[in-house]
Amino acid sequence: MNEEVTITVESSEKTDEPDDLSQDKGVQHDQGIEEMAGNGNNAIKSEMFILMGKNVEDYLDDDDVNDESDYCEENEDELDEHPRDKFILEESQDPAHYYPTTKSGKARYMVGKVMEHIAFHLFTILLILFDIAIVVTDLAAGSSAHYHDELEICSRVIITYFMLEVMLRIFYKGDEFFRNWADILDMIIVFGTFIIDFTLGGYGRLKIIGRVVRVIRGMRCIYIMYSEYRHFKKATRRVVSQNKRRYRKEGFDLDLCYVTERVIAMSFPSSGMRSLYRNPIKKVGKFLDKKHSSHYKVYDLCSELTYDRKVFHDRVEKVRVDDHNVPRLKDMIEFCADVKDWLKADDNNIIAVHCKGGKGRTGTMICTWLIHTELFEEAKESLNYFGERRTDRRKGSMFQGVETPSQSRYVEYYEKVKWDLGGKLPAIRKLRILSMRINSIKGVGKGDGSDLSLQICLGDKKIGEWTLKNPDHIKLIHSKDEDYIDFTLLHCPPLTDDVKCRFISTSRNIPRVYDDCAFYFWFHTAFIEKHRLHLNREEIDNPHKKRAQKVFRDSFSITVHFKGK
């Protein structure tokens, strides 16, 4: 399918979106699109099959075709219920699209890829330090030293390298090079000192001229080191962002991507030392001002970091979420309501959402919004789509979507809130933990639970901590043959809404991947079915990570039994 596919969802009815939204080749399978369109309303069916080059009448029932105009009239109010937005399904639709198609463009892209690599910049820094050493040695030895010629040759080789580096930068950046004053200054300094070096270098033995040449070389080294520091910072940010999709056009190079046409995901807007490896806040502000003027609003999900909101003209909403943890269900609902009001206020309005890395917490909230606005019906589809939009497959295969199990679970909760509860908070439900069973405990700490303690939090408030080997609070049973521990919590306080269970170990053999603990998980009491919660290894925070799975085996699981208040 060669046509560009743009899907505009304008109905509040449920539609099944395609499961495969990979950006690897920038195309969609007809079968998945047919299924999506086939389950959607007639307006979407028509648009989808026209874009596929298929005959609409072959797929619509006769009643569908005859009643299409009646359908639109009857549902005109529903079509306006949610802000209009569009998926980004093809690479060419991406505002950050920069991958070339011509041979010359591909050559420029490959040259840029090499020159922007952090290894290239580390080599250049070492070369600058070597050049400084040459200048110092030359000054210390004096103009009559017998090895002056050897130093002269080394210095000229280095300045020639810098000349080639600037020329290659001009080649791969093109017109963008001459729109950046720093790049232009680099060119003037390098070209100028190159000419002076080759013109006057032969007179280096003469006292006055030699001194001038050495001073110029020293100043050149200082400037190039400063310039290289600027390039090295950009390379460091790219390394930290890994293979997250970046915006690299119009002089910008930011860890930022458009999830839809009106939703941006990005990493933390930073200042000071943190801006060495995160998005510089002034650059982010400049980007948003240039691209969206007064039509953007920023949602800050970081509980642990702050910044100057004035950079974004005070259009910032703070939703406090701890790193690698979940937002409260109430906050998710309020977030969606606020986003809806903002996007409906003006068709040009957009939102930019960030946490620290622009991945877990950011993805959780954006996926929630995609379900709320009915771009997706199911949490799984929304999570897959966000992951594909955030991941640049050309740079690596590492998935850059929501990975923390509790965060994915809360997106699933919101799916139920949306479709089963009409977008409203569920009724308050009080539960107490009766007992827990942890299977495949062998190899986890001491292997019998005696090194573990349990913390329970309601939201961000800790309400209790129990050591599993303490008989006054816990009745612990360890079955060595069946490889499990079962413990009864004798005095559990009533639990409501968002609950966090956090297990701490005194053993050093358990990796503390996140949250400075052995393992943890979140749940909401309203969604506990039959007074039981069972979580496999992949559904528990920390054991889901590969580096922890030497300790937590495939069969590791937790079952929690509850009783009413």
C-alpha cells in the first residue's frame, strides 16, 4: 500500500484499531485495517477503504450505504464530543520525519550519523588535547629545537582534520549549517587558522612570527575545545535517550516525538548539569513557541524534579507521580478531563507531556488519554501504539514504551473506567489483606521469606510495615518441598483505592532495580475480583526486568487474598 494513511476518528462509538502499528516499514497490513474499519462506524469504514484503494460498497452492507446520511445526522452531536485528532501511522506523516529517500540525502544522513556519534566526539577531544600538548611543548622547547619540524607536521595534520570535519558538517547539514551562528563561527575560526598556519608556519623559527603562530594555535585549541564541548553535549543526550524517537529538524535536536498530531511526549526539560543529557529547557520552550505559539500546554508528571514554569508562559499542569510508579486513578480521570477541555478550546491546541525520561509515566497518561478520546478501545492497543511511536526502530530494537507492569495495569483500569463506568471514579471499596502466597521463593534472598518485610502504602502515604519473620504480626509458613511461602497478615488496616505493596529484603543477592526494594506492585481495591489478586512474574514490578530474572524465575508469582472491611 503506497498511499499515505490518515485516520480521523470523529465518533464517540467504539472502534477496533489495528494491533500492528509498527513503524519499521511505515505501512499497515490491509487485513488489520479491514478489521478495524469493519468494526467501526460507516464514516470510518468509507474513509479507510477509500484510502486502501478498495471499493467501499464491497464492504458496506446495503443498509449501511442507504443509512449513511441518516447516521451522520443522528450522531452529529456525538462526533463533536471528543477533540479531533489523528494517528500517525506512516513515517511521512510524522512532523519529525527526516529520513532521506535520495542517494545524496542518504549519503548525507550516513555522514551525519558517524559524525554525531559520541565515539567520534571523544576521538576529536583527544585530538584537541594532543594539539594543546604540541603547542605547550613547542613553546617550552623554543624555536631552535631540532624537533620543531616534527611538531609542525603534527600540528598541520590536526588542523587539516578540523578542516575536513567542518567541510563534512557543511555537507550533511546543508543550508541548516549557515543558519546557525555557532557553526559559522566554527568555520571562520578553523578556515582562518588553517590559512595562517600554512602561510606563516614555515617562519615558525623566527622569533616574532613564531610566537604569533604559537599564540594563534593556542587560541584555536581553546576555541575548538569549547566548540567540541557543545557537540559532545548533543551526542551525550542522544546516548541517554537511546533509541527514543527524536525531533531533529529546523536546528532542533530534542528527545521529543509526536504521538498523535496533537499529543507530544518528551523527556524532562532541564537546566544546569542535567541539561548535558536531557532536553535543555530553553530549547524546548523555543521549539514549542515556534511550532505552536500560544497553543500548547505542558503536563509535568515528575514528583521529584521542578523547573521554571515561566519558560512555558505558566501553561504547565503538575501531576505528581513518583518515578517507576503509577498515577492515582483519580488523577488519571482529572488529567483526561483537563486535556479534553484544553484541546476542545481551540483546534490548534496541543499538549506536551513529560516525566523524566518521557517513557513510563508519560506513556501511562498518554495511553489513558488515547482511550478516553476513543482513538483506542483497549489498553493493549493503546500501549502498543505509544511504544511504537516512541521507539525509533532504525536506531535500535529496545522497546521505549510503558514497561512497568503496574503502569500497564493502571491503563487497563482506565479502560474499565471508560467503558464500564462512564469515565467516573468507581465506588469506594474497603478491603483488608488476609494472606499472601509467594511461589518459587527459592533463591530469592534467603529463600524462606525470613529476610523480607512488607510495606503497604495508600497512595503516597505509608500505613504500615511488617517483618515476615515477626510472629506477633505475621503467621509465616514455608514449604521447602513445594517452594512457596504463605503468610497471614494478622492486623491489616482497611485499604481503599490505590494501594502499593512494597517488599524490602535484607539480602544482597536481590537486585534493587527500581524503587530501592526487592519487588513491588500497585492495585486499586475497586477492581479486585472475588477477593483475590494473582500476579505472574511479568506482572510484578522489578522481577519483570531481565537483570532481575536470574533471581526471580519464570514461575515466580504472588497471590493476594482479601476479606471485606
